[in-house]
Amino acid sequence: MKARTVDTTNHTRIAVLGQRVLGGTPVTRDEANWLFNLETSADILDLLAWANRIREHFKGNKIHLCSIVNAKAGACSENCSFCSQSAHYQTGSPKYGFIDPEPVAEAANEANQNHVTAVGLVAAWKGLNEGPLLDEVCDRIRELKAGGKTRPDASLGIIKSQEVANRLKEAGLECYGHNLESSRRFFPQTCTTHRFEDRLATLGYLKKAGLKICSGGIIGMGETRADRCDLAFELKAIGANVVPLNILNPIPGTPFAKNEPLAVMEILKTIACFRFILPRQEIMVAGGRTVNLRDAQSMIFMAGASAMMVGNYLTTLNQPVEKDLQMIKDLGLDPNWDRHDFSDQIEDGCGCGSVACEAEGELVVAK
């Protein structure tokens, strides 16, 4: 047998970029695109190892757990191509109006028992305006706030006024979830009933109200690797605190029903690239984890994830929370995440923890 020469060029370059991130120097867009396009398993595993080092350096061994309550299900007016709750598609998804206090209290109690940091109210509608429904939403948030140690979060769609964002903050909301979903270029392929700019404007109102931002996207919708890189840099520009990465779970009846699933290593590589670009953020693996990663779910933490959604998703099932907690324990990680103020994300400079700042109430975003 003849020995084969191993090219270590990529190994060295990945290490150089990893050391730079650990030292506080961000990767450039060109460097990040190069990382997204790594192909061999040896290179991807090198990338994951450095993403794990970056996670441990900035986040320690703490894992941020989140869960959600489907506060209003189905019959949504928007035509998001991935969503089973859109009224535009026939999916058999449940439909019901805004929930009463009891399910919210039950979710808060369960979260307290399972070390879950945050419980989010999620509603299937275009957005939230001033009026009786906003009053009811604020009541649920107050109840959630009073229910225990969990952080009250919400994902209630597009917000069109500063007053609505201010009311949510006054009710006790701490973090608002509003995904960009994909890059600016690819977004029209995911939805045409509202614009990418509408989502950015919503985030601007929320930031001005003093709310923390949970914003990420979905991979596997047909976007390119460059789109995923663009999304990561857009999220860096808006100063997202929590970055959920969902993996498309194709739902029969939706336009993306026949999308081919992403390879496991492609998913893990994407998580790792987001960690390189967003070293201080909570990178959370959310929807589609169980069905797409299967036995490789524990590798999300080696890939740089520092947060995970537990419990069932909006319309699909997750693995039991007890199994997730055992997985975290087996890896020597700690779900008792007690820093609700995201103080570990503050960097030198303006103090906001982001490369972008608000200018006269407007959100500065990447172009």
C-alpha cells in the first residue's frame, strides 16, 4: 500500500479563522462563504470542533432551553410556503382562536419543572394591532410573567406601530420572536403576502421598545448556501439575541411539501458557520430537529448551538423533553440558564452587543 498525502490547507485555514473569532475579530462575508462551502467530512468536522470551542469560550456549558404555546392556531392569512397553518393550503392543521389562561399556566408550570428558560406565546395570524385582542395578549403575558421563573416570550407576527411594541414591553414581555426566515434575495420564494422589509420594520419597533430579539430562519427551503450566509449577516446587523435555526419539515399540502431534506452534515455545517459569524449569540436549534437530525441530534452542541427548543412544535411533534434533558446531561452541559438579561452578549463599543445600532428609531440593516 502506498501512503496518501493529506492536504491540510483547509485544516489550517479553519484553525486560523477559529482563533481569530476567539480573539474577538469577526470573520468577513467572503471568509464565511468559504466556510459554508466546505465539502469533505474531514473539513466539516474540523469546522465543528472550532465552533464547539467558540461556543464554550463565549457561552460556557450553559444551554438555553425554550418552549412554545400555540396560542392561536390555523387559518392564517399569510401564504408562507413552509407553513401548515396558512389558510392558503389544505393541510388538516388544527384551527382555534386565542387561548384561555389555563393552557398558558400549564405551560409555565411544565417549563419550571424542566429547566426551561423561556415560554413563548405563538399565534398564527399576520400581526398584532391595537384593540381588544392586544389587551387579551397582554393579559396572557402578565399571567405568564407571574407564573414562575420562566422568561415570557411571544411571537405574534408583524407589528405596525411603536405603541403595540411598547404595550407588550409594559405587560412584562422580555423577548419577541420574529424570524427573517431567509435572505433578502430568497424571501419572496417563501412568502408574497408581506415583505422582508415589513419584518425588519417590526424588529425596529421591538428594539426601540427595549425588547430582546429572537430572530432566525429556516434552512432547506431551496435557498443557496450564500442565502444562508446572507441571513446570518443580516441577523448580526439587527443585533438578534437568540437565533433560532429551523430545518424544513415538509408538510403535505404546502408548496415545499416535496423539498428534498438536507443532509445531516450540511445542517451541522450550517449551525457551525452561524456560530463563527455570531459568536456571542444564543444559536438555537428549533423546528425540524428530530425528523432531520435523528440520531445526530446531540451533535448540534459540537456544531456550536447553545440553545434548543424542547417540547412539541406548533403542529408537529418533538421527542420527549426528558430525553432532551438526558442528552444534555450526558454531554456534561447545564440547562440551568439563569442570565435572562443576555449580558454575556455585550461587547466593547456601544454596549448593545451588535454591529448595528439604532439611528433615530430606525433599524440599520445589512445591504
